[in-house]
Amino acid sequence: MTHALAYLMPAMVLLTGCPRERGTARQGDSNATDRPSAAPPAADRKEGQTLAYVPGAPAPAEDPNRGSPVGKEAAVRMTNSLKYVPEEVTIRAGQAVVWTNTSSMVHTVTADPALAQDRSHAQLPPGAQPFNSGDIAPGAVFQHTFDVPGQYVYFCIPHEAMGMVGRITVQEAK
């Protein structure tokens, strides 16, 4: 029993300093300045005002049937779990997809059958040109505009064998 307490005490000390609500910034929190805020600086705030998270740009609308943004651009994340999220995106011809590497490793966005281990991981509609982002470092972004309607299948060169494959459906422009 004494040994168990010896292990639990440091954990209890660490947890004591944690805020009760996760993901919220309250006036007086030490990490309240870690997130953008619409509230004025602390010296200009009046009693009772709260901080609010205000994103830099509005998120694109979601298509409830596909889970992919519809609008000017579609956003895809590349993750540490070796996935494109979302894995499938539907856009219109002339729209772009923006891939952001949110992982801690290098990824690629490659739709070139000549570079694929399995050609089914790199498919292009007739008339579309192959593309390859090259290495995308953690935190970096790659954007590609799709002008030819059809089905695209793309992959990550270093993680193709682990199943890092995504799909894009490009519909006719309206």
C-alpha cells in the first residue's frame, strides 16, 4: 500500500494544478493568452467579461453526405496515424484542395502512377496530368487546383505501403 501511495502522490500533485474545464479560456487562466481572443487586453477588460475564441477565418461549410468541405477550397489534414483526413473529398472543377501536414513526419500528396508501388493508389481521369507535392514538412501546406472532372486517387510516397491513400471526386463546374 505504501508503494502505491508513492506512485499516486506525484500524479495527484500534477492533477491539482490542472484547470477543471478543458478547451476553455477563462479570465485569470495562465494559458488564456495561448488562443486568439476577441476580448480586449486584460488591462482594458471590465469585470465579468470573458474571453472567446475567434478563428482567423470561417470554416468551410460541410457537406453532410460526404464530410468534405464545399466552397472555394477543400481542406485535408495529413496525420501521425498515416491518414488523410478526410480520406474522400468531393469538389467542383476549378476548385482547389489544400493539404496541411499536422503530423510530426514528412508526407507527400502524389497522384503519379509512375511513382506508385501499387498503380491502383494513383488514378487520374483521362486528360488529367500527374502531380506530386514533393516532401511536405510538418506544419507545411500543399495546394492543387483540379480542372479535369473525374475520380482521383493519390497517396503518400513514404507511407503508401501503410495504406495512406486518399480520393477526390471532381464534379463538373456549375
